Amino acid sequence: MVTAISSLSSLCGKIAAWLFFSIGLIIIYEVIARYVFIKPTIWVEEMSRFLQIWATYLAAAYALKNRHLITIRVVQDKLPHGYRLITEVFSLSVIALFSLIAIWHGSHTVLESIRIGRASSTMLSVPLWMTEIAIPIGFGLLFLQVVAEMTMLFAGTSKEEGVGAEK
């Protein structure tokens, strides 16, 4: 299970990287279209925002998996092993709880948008559920990665330096 979740997080991280790369390409296209050919587009701004939302939420689990979240470890690094383990469990638990709350509220928002047909206020009028659904999906992936991290932590195979297994 841990391997499957980690593989899924890695895949989503790669997809997110390609989405960010695509944003760069379409913005370059817009700059050329607008300033060289004097033909601005109506879709680049909204599509780049759409892709950025998806890329950000898809990358969250990958960031946790690779320990790229912002952490302040001044105190934790000075604690004995048992206390470091407790702080790690606490941190992961907070992320898990927040993820569950985001999944719950995000899902309700998506369902409401579908029900009332909410759309963006741009000329494209993209249905808002297409971006809003990134929240429950992204936090669902993050929650699964928290489960994998906790499993590795208690098994003593955590990648976190100094936590999980005595060095």
C-alpha cells in the first residue's frame, strides 16, 4: 500500500511539473501574440490559472513525500528520539485532519457548483467545478500520503532524518 501511494504521489508530482511547464509555454505564447502580432487571446489567462490550481494541489502529496514542506526544526532536532517521533506524528496528524476538512468542504463546494451550474465570469465561462474539484482530489492524495508517511514512521522506515528509527 505504501509503495502504491508513493508511486501515485510521484506520478502526480510529475504531472504537476508538466502543468507548470505548460503554463510557462502558454504565457510565452500570449506575450508573443499580444505584443508581436497585436492579437491577444481570450483563453491564456484563465487556462493558466486553471492549470496552476491543478498543479498546486497535485503537487502537495509529492511535496510531503519528498519532505519539501516548510518546516522549522530548531527545537525538534534537539529533542531525544522519542519526542521527535511524537512531534512528527503530531505534525502528520494535523496535516491529515486539515486534509479531511478540506476534502469535506471542497466536495460540498463542487457538488453545489454542479447543482447550480456555477461558471467563471470570463468569456470562456468554464464550469467552476472543473477547478474546484482539484481541492478534494489534491487533499485526498495528501491524506493518502500522510497515511503512507505514518505507516513508514511506525515501521521505522521513514526518510525523515533522525525520526522513525534510531541512528
